[in-house]
Amino acid sequence: MEKEVYLPIEGMTCAACANRIEKGLTRLDGIDEANVNFGTEKAKIRYDSDKITPQVFEEKIEHLGYNVRKEKVVFAITGMTCAACANRIEKKLSRTDGVSSASVNFAVENVTVEYNSSQVSPVDLKEAVKKIGYTLNEQESNEEITDYRDRDIRNQTGKFIFAALLSAPLLWTMVTHFEWTSFLYIPDMFMNPWVQLALAAPVQFIAGAQFYKGAYKALRSKSANMDVLIALGTTVAFFYSLFLGYEWHMAGQVGMPELYFEAAAIIITLVILGKLFEVRAKGRTGKAIEKLLDMQAKTARIVRDGEEVEVPVEAVVVGDTFIVRPGEKIPVDGEIVKGMSALDESMITGESIPVDKKPKDVVIGGTINKNGTLTVNATKVGKDTALAQIVKVVEEAQGSKADIQRVADRVSGVFVPIVVLIAVGSFLAWYFLIEPGDVRSALVPLITVLVIACPCALGLATPTSIMAGSGRAAEMGVLFKGGEHLEHTRNIETVVLDKTGTVTKGEPELTDVHIVKGMEQDVLALVGAAEKHSEHPLAHAIVDGIKKRGIPIPEPEQFTALPGYGVKAQVNGKDLSIGTRKLMKQHQVNSQAIEEKMATLETDGKTAMIIAIDHEVAGLIAVSDTVKDTSKAAIARMKSLGLEVIMLTGDNENTASAIGHQVGIDRVIAEVVPEQKADEIKKLQLEGKKVAMVGDGMNDAPALAVADVGMAIGTGTDVAIEAADVTLMRGDLQSVADSIQLSEKTMRNIKQNLFFAFVYNSAGIPIAAAGLLAPWVAGAAMAFSSVSVILNALRLQRMRFKKEGDSRAN
């Protein structure tokens, strides 16, 4: 069948690009015509849908080096009851024209859809899902989701209380059937079939109405889900009991019939109880997002027309000036205009020690002003703030699917029809072979198989663990960009570390002072004055280091910067020269006395500068990009986890080797320009290694992209987040080991859940088919299985890691 589609294309720079895409598309079998308009950046494609699908020519466009622009929307779903529902919605959306991908998260009851807006709209998506019995709504705010969850809890609680009160007498009659309970008294009226009918009917058709509605919707769309199993099993028990009660009545009320009203009512009651536990536990898996959102300030005190006005944080725009007083939260990201203070940035960096801030320093929304009033200029607001970016990444990770989940989804998609066949087969086997002609004996395994085989636990096994694991990771400062990255990080064998800003602090510091003539304090005062007006980063490090020692720095009478050599100045009537050996040689200064010390410092990877006062050597100062306090311990921890650690840097061999030796890295690849870093990663991969690249997310972008897992360390800004698969917010290499252990523990938790769900159903179905389980026991076991899977996943929220002596096997 011939169809026509318009695709928005990104990446074209000229008409030649459009021509290239046209030629590439027209060569595909099944495409009748392709016209690419460079001006509108759209491709009009006529194709035969029997020969080719839009996905094929979208892949062709991307193969040519361009992108098909997609829209993304997140819908909340109402009406889902089990994993089979999620699987059906996903299939329906995926088969809709214009939809590239659809991912349903059963645990958080939402779906993320990527689509082509020229082919399909959100309204079309809603209509498509409505036809199979579910409702899509635009994703609510966090407060609305919480309200919805609270309403659901109240609703299920009310249904459970209603069903439990009516089922209690029926449970009492059932308990008295056991010999060991013969001493218990039960009123005769509760044994009357009509009284049991009066108690069971409201449970079956009022409390249990949700199962009938769900089953109807599923069957109407020619599929089956948990509701079908529950409705079918309890309805058979209910109406067969009604038939037996009628027989008893017609026979003149002789004896006491064996009824199943109590089984149907108790199953429904227990399933509702399981749903209540489930919705409560689901709420707990989403607590990480709530914690992150709670960090945000609710209001901001902005300056307008010279007056302070308190407004909601949503009303702040870029360029606004706002005031933050001691103890208040910074409302949005900004730059300090006036004032000095210390800020608690532990939410971003994990460091409990407040960070001193001064004018021109950047502040992050959600951090806390400890002392001093600040005047700040807003630079990022709304979804662009660092905190909003963090929330976005966590939400996307919790909503994405790990590869292992897709296996579970495929199984749950065909599980219910198979169960119905097994249940019917069990009934026939009992009725014709085991207890020929005995409907009662055949009925029990039929009902029990239908009830115990609900695939809820299977559907919840993976998403609840992903939610809990990624949420806990965010609290520890590790942001996984998606469930697949949370899954794959555990496979890492080699960690490649950038040096500057990753192993080291990324900022030079004054590390060594060696004075051979004069008092150290006097010499450093002169050095500070000579370097005071230099723009060189090393000069800034020297001046800052001298200031930290509390030494007052005078003004120089003269100053001259000598690029490539150092500086020359006159301070307090003294001639100063500070710099290289070449500078000393030019000024006829004999530096032989400190040559040995200088060589030692250079071997250690430090930049050493000679100090000459009045043409005589006074000493040496050395500046170095110092190693982070935690780097050595973190690298030792990585090694204890069985990881190979390599340092990859553009620095010279001596400096790189010195830093590597200092932190315990045996293999150092030095003097590599940024463009070559990706090639080095590829070489390691060709050796068969799974490689993680750890860098700053900007100049290391090519290497981050090529690595099996790219990790951006430090800033937590949108740049770093976009550059990598994992963002390590705390600027601490301990987070590398944390991310691997988080991945390992989360995947282990998922496997535990899947094992339990598979084993539970695999073992439960044959036991039920053999007639060894009472229907109400099956109902309790089914409810327990879902709750136990969620509770197991919630254990991830209590993850803690030792910083030393960890074994990867633990």
C-alpha cells in the first residue's frame, strides 16, 4: 500500500546535503519518491508500506550522517493491572505510524513515547491506547502524581476494608472445616448457602468490579492479563457454588453442600490487599525524585524597581537579581554580584564542608547559604538549572528499560494465555482422568492455577529495582543516564582516567618553597609583589599560596611579564627575576646552587621557578596541579574490585608518570591530544576489554563517546550530563567504584527478583494443577509474591559501600 510521510531532518548545512539524502533514499527498494527541502528541513517520502517501513529510511538518513528530529512525550497511564497490560500498551503504541519507540514502566505507571510530529500527535496516541481499554494523560507534576498515589491508596484501602469485613465470616466457616479447629464455635447461619451468597456477592461484584472491568478491556482487545485470571477463577468458583446451593435447595436442604463462596471472596480480598501493599511500596521506590525536588527553594526574593519582592521560584527569569540571606536556599543557578558567604553544596558535591563564595563565583540552585547576605544574578532558571537537570536524568533512568527487562516483558506478554490453557488442561485432566465425572475435584486446580499464576511479580521485578537503584545512586551523587547504563557498568574491566581535573584538582597550587638566602617570609612577600599583576595561571597560584600563608604583599614599583621565561619586577628598591633557567642565564644569575633541588622537583612533575634578588639566587618556588585527597584511596579501591586502572593525559611523560606513581597507577599514557584519546580507547577495546572513560565531559567528549561507558566527573552541569552515560556529581573518584558496585548490586537484585518470580510461577503452577493448593492459599501467595519483589527492590535504597578492602565478589 502506498503511503506518504514528512520527516523533519537535522544536520543539513547546504543544498548538497539535501541532495545527498534524496539520492540515498531513492536507492532504497520500496521508496517511490523522495524530496528533501533544505529550506524547511523536511523530507517528503512516498513509499510502499508492504516493502519498506519508516524505520528503515530513518536509519538510512542517520547512516548518511543526519538526524530525524523526534518529539518525546511522557504519559501517565490509568487502567493497568499487570505486566501484560504494560506489554499490550507498548505494542499498540510501537505499531502506530510515526512512533519510533514506546517504553512502558509498569512500576511508575507511565509511558515514554518518541514520535514524528508530522505523522502522529499526542491526541492520536491517546486515542490508540483508549481503543484497547486504557487512558493516557499528560505526565503530571510530582505533586499531582503524589495526589494520585494517595487517592489510589485510599481507594484500595476502602475496598479492602469492605471486602475483609464481608469475607471474615466466610473465612471463619472455612477454618472450621479443619479437624484441629473442631472446638471453635460457628453460628449455624454462616453455614447457610444463602447467607454465604449474601456475604460473597458484594465482594465478588462490588469490591471485585475492578477485575471485571480490566478483564473486559483486555478481552475486547483480544488479549489477556491478570484481571482475566482473577475474574475467571473467582467467577467459576462463585457461580459453581451458586449452582450447588440451588441443587441443595431443590433437594430439600439435605446435608451441607461443599461451597466455594469463601474461596472466591477471600481470593479477591487478598488480591486487593496485595494491590494496596503494592501501591504503597511503589510510592517508596519514587522517593528519590521527591527528595531531589524537596531541595529546591519554593520562593525567591528578587529586586525589582529597587525593591525586594518575594515571588515563586517559577517566576524568576534569567537576568533577575535576587537576594539570599543566611540560612536560605539559593533559588536558581546564578553568579554572585555582591557579598561573601559560605555555601553548603553537599547536595551536589557530597562535601559537608561549606565552600567560600565571593563576587563572580557561580552558585547552584538548592544549595544553602550559611552566613552572609548575597546578591546574585540569575543565569539559569527552570529546567536549565543543575538541580532540574539532575531530576531529569534520574526520571529518564527510572523510566528507561534495561536489556534484561525486555526478556521479562516478552515472557509476560505470552504468559497469561498459556496459563489459561494450563488451567483448562488441568480441569480436563481431573474431570476425565484423575477423578472422572467429579466437577468439584476438577474445579479446585482450575481456580488455583488461574489465581496463582498472575505475572505481576514478573512485571515488577526489573522496573522497581531500576527505580530504587538509580534513586539511591542519585543520592550518592551518581547519575545513570538510563537503565541500560546501570546494567552495563558492572561489566567494566578497565577504567581510563583523565589526569587534569579528574585525578588532580585541575587548579595549580603553590606546593614548595626552598629559600637559600634571606628570610622565607620576606622573600615570599617580594615574590608575591612581582607576580601580583601577571595574568599567567601559575602566577595566580603563587599569589594565592602566599596570601594563604598570611603574608602581606606590597605593590611593585615596576613589573614586566616575559612570556615563556617568567617575570621581572622592582619591589621595595630590589630587582627581582622569577622564572626559568634561561631567564637566569639572560640576567647572568648563577643558579648552580639550586640545580639539584630544581631537578628533583621537576622529576616529581612540578613546575619549578628560580627566585633571583638583585641578580643573586634567593631560592626556588614550585607550582603543581595537586592530586585530589581521595584519588589514591579511590584508585586502590578500584584495584581491589579487580579493575585495571590507566591514566590518559596530554601532559608530558615526566609529570604524568610522577602523578601516576603518586596515586598508584602503573600504566600511564601521556602526551596524547584530545583527538587521539578516542583512538587510545579503541585500542584497549580491540584487546577485548570493556572500558570506562572518566573525564570532565568536555574536552574528553570523543573518548567518552567511544568508551563502553563514559563517565563525566565533577560539575553536574547539563554539559557534563549530556557528554556521558554516567555523571559523577561529587568530583571524587570514589564515585567510579560506587557506580560499578551500584550497578552490580542492582543487577543482582533484579536477578533475585526475576528468579523468585519465575521459580514462584514455575513451581506454583504444577502444584496447583496437582490439586495440592487451596484456592485461597493461591490468592495469598500471589499477593505475597508481588509485595516481596518490591520489598526486595527497596533494599537497594539502603546500599552502603566500604571505602577500603572491598571485594568484587561481595
